[in-house]
Amino acid sequence: MSIESVTTGSVLGKAVEGISRATEKLNEAAQSIAEGNLDPADFVKMIQAETAAGANVAVARTADETFKRLLDIKV
């Protein structure tokens, strides 16, 4: 992917998709635990989902800040 093809929408869209996937994984693990399954793998999935969501939030925040700076430079 070239730099020219990267847009605010594409970066933010990917970040939102990642947050959505992380939320789904978190909900699956939480549901399993709520049903009484105390498999350590479910706790690992919850931690992985939290990490993935945090990383995607950081991507969205960085993209927003970067594009704001680019707009400031153009003006």
C-alpha cells in the first residue's frame, strides 16, 4: 500500500474493525466464564482482546493527530 492510498477513513476504519473484533473476542470469553467455564485460555483471550483494543485505539488516535498536523501544514 502506498502512502498516497492511505486516507483518514481507511486508517480509522481499520482501527474500528480491530476494536470490533477485540470486543467480539472479549464477549465470547466473558460469556464462557459466566457460564462457569474457568478455562485459563478464556482469561488469556480476555487479556489479548484488551491489548488488541488498546492498540487499535492508539492507531486511531495517532491517525487523527497525524492528519490534523497535515491539515495544519497545508493551511
